[in-house]
Amino acid sequence: MTNTVAQNARFSVAPMMDWTDRHCRYFHRLMTRHTLLYTEMVTAPAVIHGDRGRLLDFDAVEQPLALQLGGSDPAQLAQAAKIAADWGYAEVNLNCGCPSDRVQSGSFGAVLMENAPLVARCVSAMRDAVDLPITVKCRIGVDCQTPSHVLPDFLAQVSAAGCDRFTIHARKAWLQGLSPKENRDIPPLDYALVQEMKGVFPHLHLSVNGGVDTLDAACDFLDAGLDGVMIGRAAYHTPAQILLDADRRIFGKGDAHTAEDIVHQMIPYITAHLQTNGGRLHQITRHMLGMFQSRPGARMWRRYLSETAHRDGAGPDVVLTALSYIQQEAA
């Protein structure tokens, strides 16, 4: 896995808090075999001291799968990376891009853009601890930093510590004055700077993230010379439009599936979650609401799942009934 994960990073689904849990990743994996998937961010102390099964367990089907860690203590991150390696992850990614107040108070996330030497020490400690790829997801800068100055310096220092793969969210993060949601939309995108970095650091694997919402746009970035593209919210809200054709268009291989096929393939997983794990249907179906976005019947699909999946005893029949609204429109 570690030998090929950089190839999978040609296209990836972003780590998204409260969204890219194991059920979401299983669902996404049915649509694309080759796309690199990421966990939600987990803090290094949580990995060390928390419920590891709840935080780290995944289905083998989800591979290739990367664990994103939050933290700024090199020793803690090294210990968490070792646990991740033992758990079977294909990659460990360090979050240097999240702008939330919680991560700022913990001195990690986007605030680390202000401390490249510390990030370098963190990367070095993790690389010494494990044989997995250690990668970094960052912004182009924060607050009043000048991205054209800070980003190349950040990449130079951190890559010298042994990180050769970066995903760059092509926006600044404003740590003061903007909410995490606003930080995903308001700061202007600077794709040109990310592409310029590829010329400055041709030996690094650089992926672009931020505002990419179609496969066409992803292919344009790859054709322009970037090594990878990471898509976030569009892959979650319109999964069929982004992921069903990703293997063919991005990786040049893959079988054709319809959105209806994927829903049927989810039924055994749903049944196992309900019967074996004592789970609830809405824990899975909340990730499937956008499956038929822009198709006839999509509104009824979303409505039926939203209103019914949380009820006691809700099972696979709820999903199949919701699917019938799509099939009736297609008939």
C-alpha cells in the first residue's frame, strides 16, 4: 500500500469533520476504487488516550486510506503515527489548515502555518517513528502573512524534514474574524500560486484543494501539471457526479456503475451495521442524501430518507423504498 498511495493521491476526497466517517468512506469507496480517502481529523492525544476502536477502526474495503492527525507536539504525533501504522493505515497526514477556534487553542491546524520549524520537527519525528508516508495539508498562509513569501518557505522547511507530498488549500485562513465555514468560502482562491509552487519544487508531489467542484476542473489541474487534486464538499454533496467516473477519467481504469447499483451494493453493509453492530440506519443514510442530486426523484429520495431513517426499526427497506422514487421517474 505505501508504495502506491502516492499514485492514488492523484485524486482524493478531503478529510471533513462530521462527514468522512467510516460509513461515508465505505459508501465513497464503492464508487471509486482508486481515489485516496481520508478520515476526519483526529487529534494525536485522542489517538493515544481515547477509544481507539471508535476513532480508528475501518473496513478493509476503504483502503487506500489515510489518517489525518491534529497536533503540534512531535513526540505525541510520533506516538499517534505509530498507532496508525499498527492499525493498518496507508498514510498519516498532518493538519496544518483547519482554522477553527478549538484547533487554534490547541496550537495546531492552520496556526501552524506561522511555525514552519515546528511543523518540520513534527514531520521528522513521525518519519522516524514509522515507515508510512507522512504528508501535510496546509493553507497558502494565515491572516496578514504574504502567501507568496510564506508558502515557499513553509514548503522548503517542511520538505527538508522529509515530507514530499503536500495538499494545499489555495486560500488563506483568517484566524481572527471569520468562522470555519466562512474560511472555506470568503478568502479568495489563488490557484496560480499553487501552480507556481510546482515549478519551484518540481520534486514535490503537490495537490490542490479548495473550490474544485467538478471532475472537469480536476482534470484541468492535472493537465496543467499539478500532481493531484483533492475535492471536499462537492464529493460529499454530489457523490455520484464526482466519484462514479473518477476511476476512468483520473486513473484510466475502472468499471462502470450507476448510482442505483451503488445503493444496492450498500444494502449488505447496512444490514450488517444494523444487525451485527447495533447501529442505526440514519448513521449511514445521512451520507447518501446527495446521491441523486439533479435527477428526477432526488427530492423525494432525500425527503423519505431524512424523515424515515432515524425511526426505531428503520432498515434496508427504507432505502429501497426511497430508491423506488428514482426508479419511478426513470421508468
